[in-house]
Amino acid sequence: MKRLLSRENLLTALKRVEKNKGSHGVDGMSVQNLREHILTNWASIRSQLEEGTYNPPPVRRVEIPKPNGGVRLLGIPTVTDRFIQQAIAQILTPIFDHMFSEHSYGFRPNKRGHDAVRRAKEYMREGKRWVVDMDLEKFFDKVNHDKLMGLLAKYVVDKTLLKLIRSYLESGIMSNGIETVNEQGVPQGGPLSPLLSNIMLHELDKELEKRKLSFVRYADDCNIYVSSKKAGLRVMNSITAFIEGKLKLKVNRDKSAVDRPWKRKFLGFSFSPQLDPKIRIAKESIRKLKQKIRQLTSRSKSIPMEYRIEQLNKYLIGWAGYFTLADTPSVFQSIDEWTRRRLRMCLWKQWKKPRTKVKRLIALGVPRTKAYEWGNSRKKYWRIAHSPILNSSLHNAYWQTEGLKSLRERYFLLRHT
């Protein structure tokens, strides 16, 4: 607790929470008001923390829709509790992280999802061309509190700190104004939950290492690579028994499978079936991207083109930054072409009247007769957006001058830096 409450640790935690921003908790306080709140009330909060009487309010339940249906449940703590949890995570991470498996990549310093995908590719190169894809059913909602606290107590002897962590696990959930008791689970949304999840699943990593299995794990996404389907089924059965028996967690049998890696997705990626496999973008990731682009380029929304492009750039640049790990530049080019077609469709509708369309086409250098012919066309928006006349007049350079970023150019830029 002394290290937790040190000035240096608290200042670092405060800056981290302010930088990460995020939504408010049940008290409605924003991150912008956190510093002032801490300065005013810190003496009281510190006293409660030291005496072990601090009682955190419930987390605010938020439902995030999943691309394939269903929802992901988040528990958003108050910004004050995010600050305290961040301070706890900063002193516990050095204690636990050096013990974690080299095959664990999620929410760890100097490790990222891309490293896990590259390692999976190496396993395939080595001839392990079957994957045991383990899906833990609602992992963050199913963690057994007693089991987790027992693992923590092996390395943390400060009982006041352990009591504080337990109080966060049991702080309750507020949904639609009704508070419910939280008897199990580590609500996603706070700075402490990723570390606690890694501590819980470290037991799984140790079991997999003891069996000398080739695996990669990112949080609750765990893939085990084997040489045959028979070996995969054997591993699936024995590891499922370990997870459900020893860790008191539940394996989702509908989503878990023994299959070829190129038929599954891992962290948004997949692989090609060659002996020297290429990293590909999973079909589901591309569907999700297109769904977002459709929202931003919906012709039913009367939005200025400048705003559409600004919002597209924000999303596309972030998307490209993650998926440039893929060895498939053609995908980036095809998405560029499809996005420009969507924008041409929006612009064509925006011009509305035939005389406006004719006028605009002439201004873009289209011969008057062609401009009149196409400006009065009764063809559908989507078809005209792919017509030679709009392809040549609203060309790539036009959209570049309008500020639209190219995914293909971004891909090659990031691959060579």
C-alpha cells in the first residue's frame, strides 16, 4: 500500500487515466474533472485506502454490440476508481509480468497482438497445420473470485491491498438504475481487469507449457497448434477438462473447434494454406470494415462531403495501422476502389437535379454531349457510380485533392517504415 500511495505512482496513474480519457461511471464525473476532484478529496480517499475501509461504488453496465450478433458486457468504473485501479496495476505488473509465459501476448508491456499472429505463422511453417481454437464462454463474466484471490495471495502479502482488490471484484453492477451483486467475474472496462485476467489464465499457460504444446494466447483467445486432427481432438478434450475442472471456467463448445488455421480467425487475421503461409485479413474483419464504411457513406444521410471524408480517414487510418501486418496489398486496393465508388454514389445523389449534374460534369472536363447524356440518365446511383464517365471525372486524384486517404498507400508506407 505504501508503494501504491507513493506520489510518483499516483501521478503516473493520474496522467495515464487522463490520457486514456474514456466514459464516466455511475457518478457521472468526467475525466476532465478528475484532477480537481482528487485535489479536493484526496485526504479522505487516502485515509480510507490506508485503513482498508474504502468501498468502491458499482460499475456502470454498458453493452457493446458484437459484429456477429450478441453483446459484449463492459463494466465502467468511476474515474476515481479507474485512477486507483491504474495505481494498483502499476505496482502489480512488475511483480507478475516477468512470471508470465512468453506465449502470452495480451495487455503486456512490449508485447502486442501482431507478435502472437507472427508466432502462429511460425508454428504453421514448422508443420503444425491444425489448430485447437479455444473459446472461453464469457470469460470476464465467469472468473471465480476465490480462485483468483488465491492466486494473487501467493505473491501479494499485503492484506489491505488484497482486501481492496476483492472489493473491486465485488463492487456490484449498476444497470438501468438497478444495482446487482457481482458474485463472479472481472468486469471489462477498468485498468485492473486485463492484469487480473492474465493472472487467472497464467495457470492455463503453465499447463500448456508443461505438456510442451505450441500455443499463443491473447487474453482469452487461445490457439494451440498441432500436427494432426487426431492430436488436436485429444488436446481439445484434455485442456477443456483442465479449464473447467481446475480454473472453474467454461469452454464454449459451439465456438471452439479443431480445424485448419486458414479456416479460423485469430485477432482479426487468418492465414493462407501454403507451406509458407501468408497472413491474411479474416473475412469477418473485412465485413466489419465494409459495414462501417457503409454507415459513413450512406446516401440517405444528408452529410457534407468534407465531414464524410474526415470521418472515413479517422477510421481507415486506424484500421490500416492494425491490418498492415497482412501480406495482401490487393485487399487494401480493392477497399480503396470500393470506398471511392461509395463516395461517387453520395456525390451523384448530392447533385440531385439533372441540370446540376450536367453542370458539374462539364466543370470536371466531361464533353457537353456526354455530360447531358449522363446527367439525364435514369440509371441507379450505385450503377452510375461505377460508370466510365464518373470513374474518369471523379478519379483517384480528385479524391486525393478532397483529402481522402488511400489505404493502399498507407499499407506500403507502414510496411516500409
